[in-house]
Amino acid sequence: MNLIMPPEEEKIISQTRREPRVESREPNPDALPSALDSRTSTASISALTVKNLSIYFGKNQVLKSVSLEVQARAVTAIIGPSGCGKSTFLRALNRMHELVPEARMTGEIRLFGEDIYAGRVEPVIVRRRVGMVFQKSNPFPTMSIADNVTVGLRLNGVRARATLVDRMEKSLRMAALWDEVKDRLHAPAISLSGGQQQRLCIARALAVQPEVLLMDEPASALDPLATAKIEDLILELKKDFTIVIVTHNMQQAARISDFTAFLYLGELIEFDATRKIFTSPARKQTEDYVTGRFG
């Protein structure tokens, strides 16, 4: 799948375009990108390859030559103290940092081998393939539960009712929310509890079938029970999706992630399997942080 805007979608989201339109061979706007085929082995597949990534906001350099590989169908946790560049790194993976004035980057990020910053690549397509769940749940307050799930599909040109209904149910099931809302799908989304609203936002992100799901502290505002549900959901979703999560919670990172990256003052201090990071890190700075000596 390429990252160039199909001509049918050009009419729908023309206001968000940044590059000249390039013809694509994707003929059907309902044919949204999907995750890796479930039969594909991911033992040695990198979903995202980041090389020498530096991010600047005006004259302020937030990330400094960060390089790492995010393995497909695994959970990668990004840890580090406040202000170290975790959220900026996360947003760079689907070009959302570009929404900030004076933002610029150097380096390279590849999604399954494709350069997401290549000149003809549409940011909208990148963000469809690499979804985002934010720290604070943000359902659309004037929309129903069902409409919140399908809004991304509609914006991408999907009109077939059968497709919308099917994708809505599947997404709510994947987000472990279907059984709780199936009898009130037309109720306002804001009638849900905080934990349910966050899972609704996850369902909304899943509805467009991303290949990678980015999560920026998705459980930081939730109670322990709701947090446990989000963590269980992440472990279930990694069977089909690549997940990158920012967290301040060391125990959470240890519980749910396969790999962990430790950032400090914009630099990648250490990146390795989570078990090694938390039991025998290579850098003393990493050990001091995960054991609570600073941060």
C-alpha cells in the first residue's frame, strides 16, 4: 500500500492536503488500509524504522538524533521524565507534530519500508495508517456512541451502511466495549464513564484499520479498574496491531510492553527488550530512572 492520496479521497479532504496530488491506483474509497495479514510472521519485521530523528520547534531542539526500530505486533513503551520529548517522538511517527507552528524535522521514519516524510506523501494517509489515542479521552460530545466510531470512516469516504455497521461492531468488540454499549449505541458518547470513553476513542482509531496505534498515556487519568481494562486491551490488540505507548508509569511499562525506550533531555539513552531495561540495563542513567532515583 502506498501513502499517496487516492483521487477519490482528494475530493473529500482536499482542505488538509499539503503536497500536489499524485494519481494512485487505489480505486475504492471504502478500501481502507489494513494491518498486517494475520498469517504473516513478525519475528524480524520492523513496523517503524527511525533514523537520526531530530525535531525542532523554532530554535528549540526537542529530539536529538534518535534512532530505533519498532517491531511489528509488539508493544513498545516510551519512558522518561516530563519534558524529555516522549510525546513529540510519538507525534512524529504520524506527522502530527507538523500541526505545531515552526515545527521541522531532520532524519527519516519508515513505515514498513516507506518513507512517511517523502515529498509526495500525504500526511492524512499517514495518520490513517498510524492512528493516535490521546491522554485525555476526546469523544465528539454531540455525536452518538455509534457515530463516534464511524466518523473516521465517513471522513474517508465510506458510505455503505453495511460496511459502517459491520466496522462499528467489530471495532467496539476489539475495544472490549461492545457488550457494555450494544443496547445504547445511539446514546451520547459523553454519557459513558471515563474509562469507557477512552475505549470508545480506541475503537474510533481502530475503525479505519490502522497498522500502528500510538497511545499517549492512555490510562493516566483513569482509576485502577479502568486502567487494568486498558492494559488488558493493549495486550489483546498487539496480536493484530503494532502499539507504541508513552507512559510515566514504570510498573505499567514493565507489565504490558515488549520493548522499552528511555528518553532523557531529547536523547535516546537506551532501547532494549523491556525485561532487560528493568532488570539489567546497560546504562546507569537508565537504572537510576527505572528504580526511581530521579525523574
